[in-house]
Amino acid sequence: MIVDLHCHSTASDGLLAPAELVARAHERGVHTLALTDHDTLEGLPQARDTAKALGMQWVSGVEMSCTWGGATIHVLGYHFALDAPPLAEALHALHHGRWLRAEEIDRRLAAKGMPDTLAGARAVQQALGDSSNAPARPHFAEYLVQAGFVADRNTAFQRWLGAGKLGDVKLHWPTLEATVRTLREAGAWVSLAHPMHYNFTRSKRRRLVADFLGAGGHALEVVNGMQAAEQVGTLSILAREFGMLASAGSDFHGPGLWGEIGSYRPLPEDLPPLWARFRHEPALA
């Protein structure tokens, strides 16, 4: 049985509409799927309806932005009701914050001789699929390529949009503790997304995991796509040490990008999978 608990659609920074993404997952043998767009539930009704029509197990999901130790951290929530009030309120604030970030990216790039990037990024986003959410950095990157400011998307991130660059606008996201609390209040299972993606020392990463568990987190995303096998090993050790559930997903954003939907390194057999908990509870609308 193939399970994928981490993927993105045009509702955030993915390239496929929710229905297209679910259909692609079904074609590749995915049985259980959670769409986890950034700071939005916009694509979930369409994903749910498509998954149910195809006979797949659908799990509600979201990837939420927060802060810890001076860094932006991502937390995954699963198996919650779409109308849970605590989550709706938190996502409304994040939605507004993402538009403020997009406007600041636009101002910074304009100051460097690249005007109208927000309008251009929004056009890129809308061409992929209708969304009320702010364009993300991949949309800005694609516009910079189309406008001739850079040669390709990699260069856009290396020069302007990547970590520590001009377009890497830091927002005052909620704290890790507040975000986990919001998800728990919404009845969600909570996983720490891709812990190896953060540029932390071993000891700081361990503190992150300890604080996440202390805040009420349930699981670690031990496997994120085709990350290095030694990273899976490192996270497996942490999951065992802290007695946490293990999660896995492709982190799919679109064809030809980070990885394919439903494809990731194997989860070690001795780790308790988060998705086993979903089968023991009633499905949520």
C-alpha cells in the first residue's frame, strides 16, 4: 500500500490543480493521500471529492508556517475537520501574512530594477489554476525567467529568492508552540515537516524535536522524498529516542521537480507509521 502524506497543488506552490494531483497519485498506485498545501485548505474539497470518486483513502492535511529558534519551521497537520474554528482563524492570519510577504518581495525586487514582479507572479499563479492565496517564491522565480531577468528558476533562487537572499522575506509567523496548539485544538495529528531541511547543527535539531514533542507534536517526517539515506537514518534514531510516530511523503510539487507523487525512500519497518492511526478513527468530512 502506497501512502503519501506530503504534496502540494496550485492552491499553494504546486503545478497541478488538486484534482489533477489526486488523479496522478491514483495512476501511480497511491492508496492513501493527504494534500498538504502551505497555510491553506483551499484545495482540500476538490482533492477529497476526486479521491473518493477514485476509491482512495483521503486524509485532510495542511503544512503550516511557524517560527522556532530564529528560523521558519513547517508543521504538518492531518485528519482534522475542514471547518475546525481554531484552524480557520489561524489560517486567515497566515493568508494575510503571505500577501504582505508577496508585496514586500515585489518592493525589494523593484528596487533592484525588476518592476511589477507581484503582478507577474500572480499571472503565473493564475495560469496554473485559480487561487485566492498570495503567489509564492516559485511563482516569482518563474516570472523572473519569463521577463528575462534571470536565465532559469535555479538562478532566480540563487541570486534573489533563496535562503538569505533579497527576496527571502521573513514574516512574524506564529511560534511553533502556538501552531502545534492550534492543530491539536482542531483535532489534528501533528508532524514535524522535513527536519533535515533546516540548516541546523545536530544538537539544535535535537532541541527542535524535543520542543516539538513538548508542545504536543505526534510524529516526525522521517522520510521526505528521495532525501539521502543517511538523513533517513538520522531521523529514525530521533524518532526512536523520543518515542514518536513516523511520517513519510514525496513533497511533490509538480512533474519534473523535487520528486514524483507517491515516491520516497522506504520507512524503516520498526517505526510506527502515523497513517496507521487514521484507520482507527472515523473519516472526517
